[in-house]
Amino acid sequence: MKDMADNLFITLVTIMTIALSILIASAGGLLFVNAGDVMNGWKKGIRIMAYITPETRESDVAGLRETLAKMSGVRDVRFISRQEGLESLKAQMKRQMSLIDNLDINPLPDAFEIFMNPEEQTFEKIETLAARVSALDSVDDVEYGQAWIGRFTQVFNLFKFIGITMGILFFMVTVFIISNTIRLALYSRRDEIQIMRLVGATDGFIQVPSYIAGLIQGAVGGMVGLIALYIGYLAISANIEKNFSSYVIHIRFLPWNVVLGIIVYSVFVGWLGCFLSLRQFLKNN
Amino acid sequence: MSELTKKHPIVRMFHVYKRYGAKNALADVSLDIDFNEWVFVTGPSGAGKSTLLKLMYRGETVSEGQILVDGSNLIRVPQGQVPMLRRKFGVIFQDFKLIQTKTAYENVALVLEVAGLKPQLVRKKAQNVLRQAGMEDKMNQYPPSLSGGEQQRVAVARAIVGDPKIILADEPTGSLDSRSAAIIMDLLKGYQSRGATIIIATHDKEILSRTNQRIIYLENGRVMDHGMRTDVERNE
């Protein structure tokens, strides 16, 4: 602690560097978490429509419902009678009502609306379930927005890939910046370290205080970065709620486990930066 | 030189060379320094005095030849054991080399902390040595607030606090007035009387003129002469 106080300026520069790196990286994380929430909200709307053959008797419908409900990955099944379907269609096509009014018979089949468990909603699992439903004798056709789900999944995966790549890049950049800042701190103590070696100090004796300083700077830098992010979050979320209250946009802060993870990460980065710079410094001096 | 000391050298050099690029800083240096001996190493600037001292505590490594210190062949001392080797030495420099952000006491105590002594013993020994050096009133002051003579007294205290077998002093009086220089030399004499070997690199003619100890004279990296003052003076 005394060494940190003696090199106060360098210590503050190191803490601010870590804080800024953590602020930028965790702001990306905050965006990722909230964008993920929005995407999960969309995913909840994904459902499979199974249209029933006209030959299916009313008495078989309950059995079919049970079969569908027991299928793996199914959360809920709702029966939509052909009449209900028509009413729903009329409600959606108010402007083209004449088209529907001219119909002599109801052309719509009875159908089941199948909702999946959120964690099972990968494109592959939706496709598999749709194929199994389609294979049932009583099912005439299935429809699950094949084209847009595929595209949506691609976008989501791309988003995930960008997030992970950015995370790795930020990690490398942060370690690089921190190890260089710590090296700067070590250079300011070069004479002191040389004197310590002269009087018989082992590398371990020299390294331990620097490691402790690295861990403390990492933890403090991480917390400062997160506090800055929280202040920014409070300001932005208050603003969004005031101006966009009619759109149901709810922004949430990073979950506690992520916050803890970021602090552990910043402590690790502080240590790693210290380790890399010390290793090189002691080899060259 | 008595038969007894002749048989007990603490530093032995055999055909030692130290090169920096194509230049020989030391060339074919062979010498013995005995236990409890007081030796001056002298010669003009650039003669290789400081290099000779650095080789002994492995501040530098030899280019060729062998050095034995207290029975250890320095070439064979692994890097991890160098700190242990250095604890056999107390080193004093012309520019003191005190840590500016530590007090006089902390500078001295560092040697004992490095050696892993218990805090109580560190405090007792460091305070005791600073008292011997006449620095008990200023042990909590930082080097920049001390005079040159006082800083060198702290440096001597730091050199002797770990009870090393050998003291290496590189121009210890070079930046001091004659009174301060005399105090430093007295402190070193006191430490020699406790059984230590003292090796001092200097070109301070005043000190050399008053000594009756062995003088090693270096020129262009070679030992030109070594013996008692009168012999060396004659050759100079």
C-alpha cells in the first residue's frame, strides 16, 4: 500500500486506465444484455401452426391435442377452431371485408397453435418439431415462419459472434494497456528495484508487492468503471422511460453475477498485466 | 601477508576477462583476496575498478576466466541463487544508491526484510547499526533531506547491517568532504575488526597515502601491480 501511495500518480493512471477499459467493455455488455432481452421477447412470439385435415373428427381433436402437448420442447398448445380462425381473419382484414363477406363457406381449417419452451427455440429444434407435427396423420400442413426464423437466428448468432469477438478484443486491448501502464510504473521504480536486487532481494520479494498492487488496482479500477456505468445507466434509463414510455422498452442493468464476473475479470486483468510486465521487466533489468 | 591469510582467500580470480563488445574492460586478471583483508583497488578512470567489483557480486558476468567467492564458483551459481550470493556482500557506492522514497531506517531495514528476518529483530538490528553510524536522530528522514556524508553513513549502515563477509565500496568517499570521508573509513575499519573483508575501489590519493594496506593497481583493465603502498607508489 505504501508503494502505491509513493507512486500515487502512476497508481491513479493505472486505476483510471482499468476503469475506462472496464467501462467501455461493460457498456458493450449492457447493450448486449438488453438487446438479448429484446430478441428473447421476439423469440417468445415464435409458434408453430398445425392445420388439421378436414377429415379429422371432433372426437379425435382432444387426442391430437394431447399428442402435441406431450411432444418434446412444447410449452403450450391452443386449439383454434375454423370459426375462431375466420373471426380472427376478419379482424385482421377489416379493409378487405368484402372479400370475406362474399365467401359462401369457411375455407379455413381447424388448427393448433403450438408454443415452445424458450430454451428450446433454436432454429434446428423448431424445424425438427415442425417435421414431427407434420408427420401426424391428422395434420394437413404446418406453418412456422420458416424464412424469417432462419434469418432471425442468423442475425442473433451474428450478434452473439460480434459480442464474443468484441469481448476477446477488449480483453486483449485491456491487458495490453494495463501491462504497459504497469511497466511505466515499474520503470519509475527501476532504481529502487535495482537496489533491492543489489541487497539480495529475490524476484519473488520484488514481485509480491507489485502483484498485490495489480490486484488492488484491478479491483478498484473495475469498481470505478462499473460505478461510472451505473451512473450512465441511471441517466439513460430515466431519459428513455420519460420519452418512450408508450413503447414497452424496459432497460435493465447488468445482473449481479455479471457485475461480480466483471470485477473478477478486472482483478484478473490487473494481475495478468502485472505478471506480463514484471516478467519482461525483471528479465531486462 | 601471513601464511594463515594466504591459505584462506575469500575471493579468487583466475585469468578473468570482461569485454564490452570489442573492448576489454578487464584482461587476464588473476588475484586472491584473503579473509579479513583490507584491500584498495586503484587506477585511473576507466581502468576497470568498478567492473572488478561488479564481477565479484555478479552485478556483471565474466566473459572468460573464473571467480571463486567464499568457495562458490560464480559461473556455476544459478540465477535463482544470485540473491543468496549477494547477501554475502555489503556494497557501497559513490552516489549512495539509497531508495529516495524510503526513510534512512527503511533503507537499512530492507536488507534484513529481504533476508526474511522477523520484524522485531529487523527493528532492533537496523536501529542498532544506525546508532553505530551516528544516524539515530535522523533515521526517520528521507535521503533528500540528508547531507552527502549522512547519506553515505546510511549506505554504510545498510552495507553492514546484514553482517556480510565482504564489503565492496566503489569510491565511497568520492563525493564527500574529508571529515565525512574519515567517518566513513572509521566505520569500515570498525566493521573489519569484526572479521569482514573490505575491498575499496578509489583513486582518493589522500586515503591511499595514509594506508598501510595492500593496493591493487589497475590500468587498461590489467593488474599492473599489487602490494603495499610504497611498492605501488614506486611503480606509479
